Amino acid sequence: MGKGDRDSDAFWARWREQCPVTEKVTYLNCGTLGPTLRGVAETVERLRGEWMAAGPGANLGVAGANGYFDMMATQDRARKVLADWLKTDPRSVALTGNATDGINFALTSFAWQAGDRILTTTDEHGALIFPLERLKALYGVAVDTVDFPPAGGEKDWAREIQRLLTPRTRLLALSSVSHQTGVAIDLSRILKVLDMAAVWILVDGSHAAGTRWPLLVPGVDFYVFPGHKWLFGPAGSGVLWVSPRALAELDGPQAGAPMISAEDGRPLGRDGAWRYEYGTRDWTVTAGLAAAVIFRQQWDEATIMRHYEEVGEAFRTGFGQAGQPKLTGSGPLLHVVMDDPGRVARQVWDQARMIVKPDGSGIRISLPPWLTPEEGAAAGRTLAGCAS
């Protein structure tokens, strides 16, 4: 099956066979934790077994005891796979444990001082909110907030951001897709309007990586995402992308055993994003994330994005709008505002073995790539029936 070929059952079947959970339930909560692809789990287990048998911590000078270097080589290959997918330089890719890791690493790249300001939005996840609160407590940094923009409202929103910027604003930190409403913003459109030369930009791409394309936009300095949501990689995997400007001008306080070349054992120093990979890590998980990306590269990103738009529109059609609760978001991440979302979530489980995510204001729907448009429409009808 070639890239771009989606007009056959093979597309759905390939995704579905990789996700055993589909055999028992309709899983619509990838935005919290995506099922780990079967091939990814097998890759992690196989590599861990091989490394344990080889003696991963064996003396590096002993012929044949190359477990440690094999691990580092695997990590290097994973970085290159991710860089190829992102269309970027491997030097800008740091392999992390999740998006929260990346956010904290990015934030500690700055020498904060009392009175510095950070601008963020009202829709951010705790993975960003709590590190910002920590900066307030430790350094006296002020955190300003702006409402997340409505769909298509980037132009007016950019003007509001411009109004809130001060001479002490050092960082704009925000998500590109709201984890609450599913609304996505056009970062390139915003950055064209804003004059951000003096302000660094950190983007949480937790709900964009795997559902939007392209991800990296000129003008962004840090871009983070986990492997366990929309990429269907293992928990404990993630990426921090660092711009060339940030690599050249910023250097956070973290330090530890340096990243080492798998070719000759030479320390690579701090001139690349691997400066954030200090210390021993689980290379098997990193290899698993690379395997997940390699699997999705059977199809081009435009093909996957078209599918997400189709299945999202099908869900909307099945759900209906007149007389129904408000539905926001686009593509595969949608949100329905309703009262008593816990009751509705239990009801769709009891009636259809469908897993959704209730929150404080409604229910979030994550439509996976193995769902056909017909199944998306059926899921919309089920939720509409329970919500009414």
C-alpha cells in the first residue's frame, strides 16, 4: 500500500490491527492516553530483552560487550527518525519523557528574575500551569493570561496579545490546540501579525502532534509533545524541539553525564538539543516512539489529516446541532458542553461500550485514525442520544 492510498479498507485495517483495544470497546479518549500500537510494544519488549541479554552496562572496552553503545545508537536513530518526520535538523531534537518534561526543560533555560513576565492562556493544561506557578513562587515571575481564541479568531486575538505585552514580558507560552475545547489556532497567522522579536515562544503541541500538519512554525523557539497521545507511542516518551536561536542564546541550569557519541564514545557537549538528555534514560521507550512514527509514515500527513477531517465531520453530522449541546473543536478533537457529563459518560459506556472523557464542563471526544466515517457518525448519534 503506497503513501496517500486511503481509499480501501486496508487503511482502517492497518490501524485497527495495531490497537487491540478496538476488539472490545469504541475508544474515543486518545487525547488522554492513546493505545500503544502493537508493533511499538513489541519493539520495546524485543529491544529490552536484547539489551538485558547483552549486558547493557558492560565494560565499553570489552569486545562484543556493546550493549551500552547499542543503546546510544538506537537513541541517535530515534532522534533522526523524529527529525525526518518533523522536517528539521536532528540537532534541534531532544528526546524527553513527555510534554511536561519538555515544558520544564524549556522554562529552566531562562535565568528568571523578579518582575519578569510570562503570557499564557486560560485554556492551558496543568502540565504548563503548574510549572508557571512554580516560577512565580521561586523567582517572583508574573504570569499574565489571555482567553484562548475562538476558531478563526487569530487576527483579533493577536492584537489582544500585542496589547498585553510589556517590556518585561520574556515568554509567550501556549498550546496550539486547546485540550479543553479542541479549538486549534493558526500559529503562523498569529506570528505574522505579532512583533515578537523580543519575546520567546513556547508551544505545547500535545494535541497537535499527530492531528495537525505542519507542526513547526518559524518564530517558535520551543515545541513540545508527548508520544503517548496521538502518536500512539509508549508512555514515557516525548520530544522537545529547540530552535537554532534558542540553542545559540540559551543554556539552562540542568547538567549531568553528557550525551555521548555512539560511534566513538566522545561527549557531544551542550551545542545541541541533547543537552536536555543528561543522565541515563530508557532507550527502549525512545525506540518505541520512533517505531510509532515509522508506522504512520506509511501514509503522508495530508492523507491522515484528510481522514481526521472526514471522521470529525461525520461525527458532527451524526451528533446533529439543533437542539443539542454546543460542540466545539475540529478534526479529531471535539468537545461537547453539557451538564452532568459524568452521567453521560457512564451511559455511553453502558449502552455502547464507548470510552469518552468527561471534564468539568462537558465531554471531550478523541476520534482515532482507525475509525471510519460511518463509525464516527454512529458515535455522534450515540452521544447525542445519551446527552439528550
